[in-house]
Amino acid sequence: MAARHASAAAAAPLHLNAVRSSQTSPLLKSHDIWQFAGVANETVAVTLERDGAKGSQGDSARLDIRRGGSLIGSVAGSLPLTLSGKLPQTGDYQIEIISHQEGGKAPFKGFYNLSVAPSSDRTVAIELLSNSSH
């Protein structure tokens, strides 16, 4: 997956569409996990951005995409972060957002927007699985 620069908390599924609409999610404490259903060979762009309307601090985070425990792609740095790539299989994928210190920058903590934009015109539902501080 290709990386560019790229926040989250609500328990109900969030519906995002191919026009890259964003959903404000809960407060990132240290580690959030989201899930979405992907289609084999479809290209997706997952973007993490600071929610400018709500509070946050720090700049640095890591965005990982996993399937069945295997890492598919990862990007770390200052927000915003975007991770793009072709999905290898049809099934459930997990998006992990991790407050992460890198390059002397303070770890990001606060509210963010998360979007999943598939290359097709289908609607993608993402669901928050975990919002924790470990």
C-alpha cells in the first residue's frame, strides 16, 4: 500500500462513500481499531485527519491496515495520513490508529476524521471495534 500523510469514537457503524466523505469519530486516547469489508483487487484510500472543530494535541500517529492479523500496509508521521493500495482478498480489514511519537514530534491525541474511499462507487461501512488507552 502506498502512503501519504494522515483521528476517532462512536460504536455504531459509520457509512462512508466513494466521494471520500469523512466521519468524525471518538477521542483517540492511544489506540483505536476500526473494521470495514473490502473487495479483492479494489483500491482503497484510508485517510486520518485532525478534527479541526474539536480538541486535539500533538501531531504524530501511525495508521495500519491489517487482515486476519497480517499487516497489509502502514504509514507513520504527522497528520494528515493517507494509506492507499489494492486489497488482496475479499473480507474484513482492520484499520489501527495508534498515537505514536516519531521524529521528536508529540504523539497525536484527540478527535479525528477517518475516511475509507474505495475505487468503486460502492458504499463502505466502517465500525469501531476498540477505543482504548493501553
